[in-house]
Amino acid sequence: MTIGEAGRHTGWSPRMLRYLEEEGLVVPARTRAGYRRYGIRELNQLRTLAALRSAFAVGIDDLAFALRLRRESDLRAAVETWLEGTTEPSSQGVTPAWVEWEQRKQERLLTPEAA
Amino acid sequence: MTIGEAGRHTGWSPRMLRYLEEEGLVVPARTRAGYRRYGIRELNQLRTLAALRSAFAVGIDDLAFALRLRRESDLRAAVETWLEGTTEPSSQGVTPAWVEWEQRKQERLLTPEAA
DNA sequence: ACAACCTTGACAAAGCCCTGGTAGGGTTGT
DNA sequence: ACAACCCTACCAGGGCTTTGTCAAGGTTGT
């Protein structure tokens, strides 16, 4: 299935399909001559992507970031630790020791040169 | 610790601290008169945030999305399922049945009105 | 009381994201 | 061989993000 056909089946313009490939979100195989070849798998990705966007107002850059999170484990660890620091309820005035400890963990993650 | 002091300690401008609050990334408590009150917890969040940005080139919107992922479980499930469809190795020409099945899972997640 | 700080709200410039279009050239099925 | 399609590379414009600045007014420590 060529890029034009894929576009007609999914509602994306060829231009956008090339853009999505550039962003690493939907990367089709190529023929020997360089033509993009979309299969069932890619079609489903494209339809799902469109649905995600309209149902949750998720941007392309957001999905790209989610991909980065899956691929770069350092980044994932740092972000997760930061999220913990953000989401934990945190008592009002006092700062319990474990909070400090959590935050230290972040600093360690973010300064790899201290090895 | 007031917004100005927090800024001096972390390198953020007061303007940016208000912006970060607006985005839900670092939300300080308030005094009865409405002044923002930054504690150790917030200072650490701010420093870590700056480090994340410069070490991994992560945008503020990216972190905001990570927060959304943590809070909205529907969104998280949909994105994770989509990621699986994207990252799985996928054999060349044929489309094994389990891929179809995976993709169906996504469609189910994205059409809640089909209940 | 007064200086120094805080509040919200608005405007604005620089820059990036998204998307379309166009130009010049290669591939393919009939 | 020809029409219809695909490729890459570039420019462009509307919209959003990021950040600063200014205005008019409230709070606070000395």
C-alpha cells in the first residue's frame, strides 16, 4: 500500500504521513526504490493515532515524547523520580526526611559525572 | 520562602515560576493573603526541573504531558497500547494474528461509547 | 508610614510546531 | 511511452509556547 492509498484510507495527507515518519511515530518499510510501503500494522497505527489526538487532545510531540520515554531509560528514570516528588501529597510545613531522600535520588540520577 | 527568594535560589525568574505553576508543574502553597510560599520540596522540584531540561532537552510541555499520563489512567492505557503497537518488532511481510489482536485492543480503548 | 516585595492581568517578541504547497526528478503499471 | 504516482528538499504562514515587561493595586517587616 503506497503513501497515497494509506492517506486515502486513514484521512492523513501524504505530507503528514511523511511528517509522522520523520517524528518516528509511524515508520513504514521501504521498497528497493525508496517508496514507503504501508501495511495493516501501519494503517492501524495511523487510525489509532488520529483517534488518540481527537479523543484526548494529545499532540504529536506528546506521543513522540512518550516514545522517547520508552526508549531512553535514563530519561524515563529521571522523569519518574521527578514525578514522584511532584505527586506525593507532602505534609504542610514540615519536610519529612524521606522527601529529602527522594529528592537526593533525583540529583544522583541527574549528575552522572559524579561516578 | 517567597517567589523572589525561590527564584534567586534556583535560577528561575519569578515570571517563570508563575508560569510553571500555571502549567501544574510546581505548585506552591499560598499564604492567607495569596502569596506563594516555596518550601524545600518546591526548591528541589525546581532545581530538578532545570536539570532535566538542560540534560535531556525536555520541554515544559513534555513534563506536563508526563503528569497527565500519571493522572489520567484512560489516557495512559491508550498511549501504552499504542506504544506497544509501535515498538513491537513486527515481522516483515505477514501480519501475525496477535498484532491484529493488539490493534483491536486499542480500538476498544478508544471507543468508550461502544459500551 | 514607607520601602520593598507580592498579586493578577495584559501585551508582545522570538521561536517552534503543524501543515500545505511547489519544484525538480525518479518509478511503475498499462 | 505515457500518465499517475512517488521521492527529497525547500519556503511559508497561522497558531501556540516561552519569556519579559509594564500597570494598578495589596501585604509586610521595620
